[in-house]
Amino acid sequence: MQTDLELNSKFVQITPIIMYYRDLQSQLELLSQSFPVISVTGPRQSGKTTLCKMVFPHYAYLNLEQSDIREAMQRDMYAELRKYKEGVIIDEAHYLPEVFSAIKVLVDEDKSRRYVLTGSSNFLLLQNISQTLAGRVAVLKLLPFSLNELGSAQRAFSTDSLLLRGFFPAIWGDGRPLEAVYSGYFSTYVLRDVRMITNVKDIDLFSKFVRLCATRVGTEFNANSLSAEVGVSVKTVQSWLSILQASYIVFTLQPYYRNMGKRLVKSPKIYFYDTGLLCYLLGLRSELDVANCPLRGALFENLVVADRVKELYHAGLENNYYFYRDKSQHEVDLVQEQAMQIRAYEIKSATTVHSSFFANLDYLRKVYGADVLSTQVIYDGTQRLEDPRHGYVPYR
């Protein structure tokens, strides 16, 4: 892995770990000029605190996950917050809901005050923000590394190794063992975060549900089927999916229809934000396990789709990706819509390109005509071809 001090490499060595440049940094710097409050959400261990401290080195830092700091804040919250004239980063802000109202009062009192709120629970953080800080806060998401953020470092690894490693900073920056990172991550998430977000009575059943979701990666989410397998109601399954989404374990893609109503009632596809955690949940412990896994194609698809979603969020944009499937079972893996025009992508784990890969893309062009701006196959090879009608590109 390259570790020399080159600005163009987008990462520099700080012994004993490597600090990678995060694409969200530019949005943080830009929005902090016009918003008194910045919120950065994302999964645990995605690098939120590290990034905020780097972008705002003169800000004070408070971690409200620590009980002594919470208690000090509760004794005189306004006096405590007024002390930080150069700004303050408040980590895991949702542990003290009263802080949001206090920040609102202080920002209205003095528009020059600056607060950065971070948290790993999207639901709890945004719930408090929407109730008290609407119009005063810019909301950003930081996910595990994208391929672009890793730069040349990720090219030293095979695709199977990348799938297995995943993209959490603890793997790439600190070099911790995969098994230790993901087993600890999942057990901490299940035992602490889930219980904080909602009252899950049977943690063992919830763990089973998460692992079953892993076996369905890249497929349409069928609540009825999961209900029968886990042994809970459909309503509970739907609630548990919302928990996984709120805590940045999974995300969904809606089917693409011009009719907006249909998008909302049809079944979405389910993906995981990180392939390393996904492989852990599937019981894959080596590159050979990944290579021989029946879900290898779905794992590769997850890698590409998640990477596209990361690029959007790290640019401060919303997810505008969908998948396409019609009654005749014509399917396109990824459709991006902007102003009623679309770009379509087929994702193939093959290392060579076959003409059959373009069949569904051709079909989509027939359906939507000139509204299709471009079509492309993303595959696990090395040759790149771009042309006005079709192109195929390696995924990295």
C-alpha cells in the first residue's frame, strides 16, 4: 500500500495510521460558511469524528455518549454551550435531546455561533433536528470509504479481497483484523444501538432477521417471506427493516416507474452499505469463500451499487438511483434519473464482456427512447470502451 507524502495521492501518512482524504470534506467546508449548524450522520466507525476534527481543528469537542459530559451539560446547558466561541463538535448528539433546543436558542441569539452535530443513529438525530433546527442546519451523510477515496490503494487487492475487506476506516487506516472488526461491530450494533433506537424484545430473532437479509442482497425485499422464516409478523419485519436503514446497515432501491405512485408501492431491492459486513453475516471468512459463494454475483452488484450511492452522499446529493424490471422480466440493475432523463447501467461480475449483457439496455432504449441519455455495462474486467450508444467499463 502506498504511504508516501504526495498531495495528489489524496492520502497522507500519519504514523501509525493512514488518513485518507474524504470527498465530503469540501461540502463540510462550503456549508459551514452559510449554516450555523452542520449535521453529519452515518454508520458507526465511518470516520465522522475524525473528519469533523480535521475540517474544524479549532472547534472544541464533546462526546455525549460519555455520561460525565452529559451530566455536566445538563447542570447548565446554556452556560456550557456559550463557552465555545470558536465552535464545537458534539458527537452522538442524540444521547441528549435537550441539546437541540438549546442550540436553536443560541443560534437565534447569535448567528455567528457554529455547531457540528454527529451521530450514528440517523432516525434519532434527524428526528430531533426536524423538530427544533429546521432551516438552521445542513444535513450530510458520511459512509465508509468509496473506491475513489481509496484511490490507488484499492488496486493492490483482488475483487474478492475487496468484497471481503469492506470499506470501514478501521480496516484501511488502522489495519485491524477483519474478523475482530466485523464481529465486534455487529455485536455492538445489535446489543446497544438497536435497543436505543427501538424496543426490540428478542435480539436473537432480530439477529436472525439481519442474517437472512444478507442472503437476499440484490433481490426484492419480500416482507411476507421473511416474516414466515423469522417467525414474526409482517409489521415487525417492516419495522426492523426501518431500523436497519436508520442505522446505516442497509439501504433500498425503489423500482423505476414514470408513475411516482408505483415506485412507492412496489417492492424495493435491498443492499448493504458495506460488503465487509455483508460477507461477515454470510459466514465468508476468506477470499476463497467469496469466490465460491453462490451469491458472488450479488456481492459484486452490491459493491458497485453501494459505491455509486456513496459518491452521491459524499457530494451532498440525494440518492436518485433505481432499478428497472417490467412484467416481462426485463431488468436493468441501475437506473439514474435526473429531470426525467435517465442513465442506465448493467452490472456483471464477469471478467469479459458478452453481447448478451446489452440486451436489456437495448430494451430500455426502446421503451424510453431519447430520454435514455446513456447505457453502460460495469463489469469485473480491465478493458474500457465508450461509444455514443453503449459502453463497458471496469468498475475501478
